[in-house]
Amino acid sequence: MTAIVIDGKAFAAKVRGQVAEHVSRLKDEHGLVPGLAVVLVGEDPASQVYVRNKGKQTVEVGMASFEHKLDVTTSEADLLALIDRLNADPNVHGILVQLPLPDHLDSDLVINSIDPAKDVDGFHISNVGLLGTGQRSMVPCTPLGCLMMLRDHHGSLSGMNAVVIGRSNIVGKPMAQLLLGDSCTVTIAHSRTADLPGVVRQADIVVAAVGRPQMVPGDWIKPGATVIDVGINRIEKPEGGTRLVGDVDYAGCAAVAGAITPVPGGVGPMTIACLLANTVTACCRANGLAEPQGLTA
Ligand code: GUN
């Protein structure tokens, strides 16, 4: 079998198109411009690239982008004061504090100081609890993007066996909650899981989110399964230079799977598209308007 390649780049472009349509309607019918504030503390190069891309795409879909770049020595009190101002600002519907934060800042404290209604990352403890109890919440962007691709490919996920490899708060745990919400039978596997190959071989859906390059070989995959690769790892090429690879051995898994997301061009582009979708959702909720269909969990 040669897997269908799920094109996350094209899917993300479609989601951005839907977001742009909603933004245009909010402007025309309600005079509203959804606004996203991104806070970056320090100069981590990867974070700078992410923040730049977020700002650019926010503007491209017609939303307002507010970037706050703070010095690496910024105190917790100053950061919390900025978040208070953004919480109170009616032009800001979504707030994202780029992680990781410098060591002297308490990430949990900072994230939990964001108004949960503006927490477009879905990391606030209230949103985590709401998602875990099946209530309306803001949903973390990467798992939301994975869910959208899975629903698009399969229609209903009901009754499918899903194995999520990785138990992070950002991807693994919320991904498992979303799959459970769509009536999958869900296993969260991790570094201590006994017989990981045997567990993964049971899966109709495999979501790999461990951050270890190419750790899932093709012979762990049940023939015809769908493989969603969340990993983005930079490795050395034998001939020199580097390249990006996921958490699965792409060639090996694509030979067995029914469908697979590539790296790059799979899950990655969906994350920012879902951030924009969450910002529109937050804007609609804040103004008592109907939420955009198909852009939420
Ligand atoms: N750093 C890497 N990914 C993310 C993300 O999805 N949200 C935030 N806030 N920081 C990140």
C-alpha cells in the first residue's frame, strides 16, 4: 500500500481562507476587527521566526496583530502587568505568550493570568479542564489542526482505535481528549509504555508527538492506518547540511499506512491556521455572535 499524503499546507490555506471570510463578515456586519496579541520575551531564534510568521498571517487574513517584544530580563511583575492590560483591551480577542519563557519566569503563573476567553493557545488551566470535561473551551492549536485533518480524511472517527505517542500538555494530552470527544478508543503511549510497537500496531490512527526524529518505523504501523506526524526535528544529512524530519520514518510508514502527513508540509502549517481560527472564535464569543462553523472542535 502507498499512503495518501495529507497535504497540511493546502489544508491550512483553506482554513485561512475560511478565517478571512469570517473576518470580512465580522467587519462588514458588525464593525469588528478580531485582534491577536503575541508576547515574546527574549530573542530565542526559533521563537522569533514563529512570532514573525504569526504576525504576518494574522494581517493577511485581515485581523489586527499586536506584537509585544520584551527584553529577556523582563520581570514577572512587568509581564503580568502587560497581560492585565491585554486582558482589559477590547481590541484584543486573543493573547498568546510565546513559550518557552526565560527560566526566571513562571510559565504556569503567566499562562494562568491570561483571561481564559482570550487564551487562544488553550493552555489556561480553565480551558484544560473544560476540554477534559467535554465543555466548550479554547482548544490548543496543534491538536485542533490534527483533528481537522483527521475529520476531513475520515468523516466520522467514531469507534476507531487511536494511539497518541507523547503525553505533553501542549499536544499529547489535549489530542487524546479531542479524539475521545470524537468517540475514538484512545491510548496515550509514552517512553515507559510496555511493548510500544505492539500498542501502536493496534491503532487505526497514530499521532506521533514525542520530539524524537524518525522513532516510529513502518513495521509498527497497522496496514491502512492513518499516521499524523507532529514532530519537527532538524537532523544532519550524511552529505552535510541539515533537513527536517518528523517523529516517524516517513518512507517506511508511507509504505504501510493508508494516509500520512509529511514533514514539512503536514501538521506544521495547520498550527498557525488554527491559531487564527481560535482568534476569530474568541472574537465571536466575546461579542455574543455565532461561532464560525468547522473552525472549532
Ligand atoms: N512555542 C512552540 N509552540 C508554541 C505554541 O503552540 N504556543 C506557544 N504559546 N508557544 C509555543
